[in-house]
Amino acid sequence: MSDLKKMYKTIMDDDFPDDLTIKFGGQTLVYKKRAWKIPDEKTGELIEKGLRYGENPDQQAALFELVNGNLALADCKYIGPGNGLVSSIDESDMIQAGKHPGKTNLTDLDNALNVLKYLSDRPAATIMKHNNPCGVAYGKTVAEAYGRANMADRIAAFGGCLVVNRALDKTTAEMVSANYLEVVGAPDFEEGVVGILAKRKNLRIVRINKINQLEKYRSSRFVDFKALIDGGLIVQQSPVNRIRTKNDFLPAKTVYKGKEYAVERQPTVEEYDDMLFGWNVEQGITSNSVIYVKDGVTTGIGTGEQDRVGVAEIAIYKAYTKYADALCFKKHGVPYKTFELEASQGKRDIAALREIDEETKKDKGGLIGSTMVSDAFFPFRDGVDVGIKEGIRAIVQPGGSERDFEVIEACNQAGPKVTMVFTGQRAFRH
């Protein structure tokens, strides 16, 4: 077993070149490999090394930063040098390297910024796991945002990557240090904060200076590469979210066999706020996905499924599971599964567990009043029906299905009526 554990402590060799040049016709982009001089985990001596390893411990990996070239194709000018976020992190930003950072640590940081670039108007926190958010939340303060994001899915947050869009303060640091995270990223750290966080020696503490400039990245396109198993490449433009304010949503209406169908109830101010929040969070989630949000926090996140009704149901299941765990932790200070095991062993009161189950069922996993968000249209009304049964109040989806009329009918037939808007834009992310 000890030999198996060693592979996770490995720092792979890096045989990738120091620079990378890509030509697009007559235009050239130049990338420079990034490495950092950070203390060796065993000796404490400074070593210069790039990524620890790739997605797995037996994969070499390298990080490259765009340093030269300005690509323009047709009417699109792509993001140029000097705009590095994760790719420009240097030794001064890597306040504590912890275990030498690997590919997944940096891609989690990157996708956290991909979500937060839409949430700059107030304190926000996102906790990433395997390049998907497990909890995203607004708050009046950073501490409140982190607390809400953490309790949204306390289970998945274990070993995750936290990024906040305001300076991390002592209150938040104390909350973070009580949990186990792999990475903490912030635009800055207030005095005394690093000392609190550094008590966990393996925690990677990273400053990302340009978080306060994230708004400008909303409309900046980059070249997105997808490598095929035969060595080929698919190249595409990165997506741009067209929804900036509630006025960018489209009315949920359609015509079917000469008859016009339209959603009867219009969104409230609070519903519009959650619609914007949910659609912005959706930009960082793997497709097929359906998520639920309420009052500026995620209540259930379903990702990477092959059918839309299935992922809507999975997100509901997760909402119930996380809600019960949060109740148990708040009341008894232990995870639900721990309480359940100990109750089965006679060490805890089984009646207390049943109370949690009943409260979770009564509150429908916290989904009552939530907004349902889908990255693509609903091909049938069955997807929205599963959400309506849980008491959702609003829906955001691209629209454009042949059966949009069925989905609109489902909203109008609900009691109380459910409101819905279209985005006019799909948000697939593979």
C-alpha cells in the first residue's frame, strides 16, 4: 500500500520544450513554458519545476503562457499577450506551494475564474472539483459567500479548489482552515490570513492579481484546442455569454401549428437575479447539465449526463443528499453518512436521523422556490416536470425545441404558475 501511495507524491520529468509556436496561416502565436522555483517537499531546497504531473501521476504535463502574437481571424480578434491569469502565476503569487501543483489544480483555478468573471458585482465564492463547481454562492461578505458555497455541497467540497473574488480575510480563513481544501485562490490576502491558512502545509495558496479585472474577460475569445486520439486537433472559438442583464433574456414563447404559446407569469426582480446567477454559473459546468439555484447559491448541480431528464433528476437527488448532510452537520456536527453508520451500530439515536430525513423531505431538499437552469433546450416537457414537482418557481433555458410549446404549457399548468425565459444561446461545454 505504501508503494501505491508513492505515485501521488511523484513529480514527473518534463520533456516538453521551453517554448511553443503555433502558426495560423501567416500569423504566429508564441508560448513560453512556465516553471517556478519553489521549495522541494523533502529537502526544502529551491527547485525549478513546472507542473507536478498531468491528470494522472504517470502523465507528463506543462503549462504554457502566451507571450507573443495577436491573432485576428475574420472579424474576431483573440485575446493577446499580457492578459495571463493562471498561466502567468509566478513565485510571488504562489504564496504556499503545498504539494507541487499539478494540471488539475490549475484547470480548477481556471474554470473557477471562468465562472467568477460573470459574478464581479458582489462578493462571490466558487468551490471546484474535477473542473466542475460543487458550490457557488454570492454573499454580503466573502465569509458569507464561502460559507454558503461550502454548505451547498459540503461533501464534494472536501479536497476542492476555492476561489473568491475579493481579498480573503481572517474570518474566511478560519472557516477555510476548519475544512480540507487543495487550493485557495484570491486577488489578495489580508494581514494574518496566510499564517492561518498555512497551518495546512499541503494547501496551495495562490494570489491571482487580475481577479479584480475579470469583467474584461467576459467578451474576450481565446482559441480552444481539442486533441484527438490520432494526434489531430479540433480548433474552435471559445464561447461568449450573451446574457449580461435581465433585458438580454428572451420571452418564452413559440408558435406551434399556427397557435401561439407564451409563458403567462413574468419573473419577479428576485427571480431575474437568480436567473442571471444561474445562467452565469452554467457557463462553467460540463454538459449535459441542469442546475438549481436559489437566493444566489447553488442548491443542486447535475453534470455530464447523456439525457436531460436524467440530469434534472440527478441534480434533485444531489440537492436532497446535500441538504440532509447540511442539516445533520449543523445539528450534530458530523456528516449524515457518519451519523447513519453510527445509528446502525447503536451509537446514535436512529430517531434523530429520521427527523433529518423528514425535514429534508418536507423542504424538498431546499429546492422549493429554486430556479432551474439548463444548458440546452428541453426536448420534452418531462425534464421541466421533474423540477416543477419539487416546487421550482422559474426556468432558464435556451429555447428552440420543436416542443417548446409543451414546456410552456407545463409552466402555465403548474400550481402556482412557473415563469420561464429563453437565452437564445446554448451553453454546451465538453
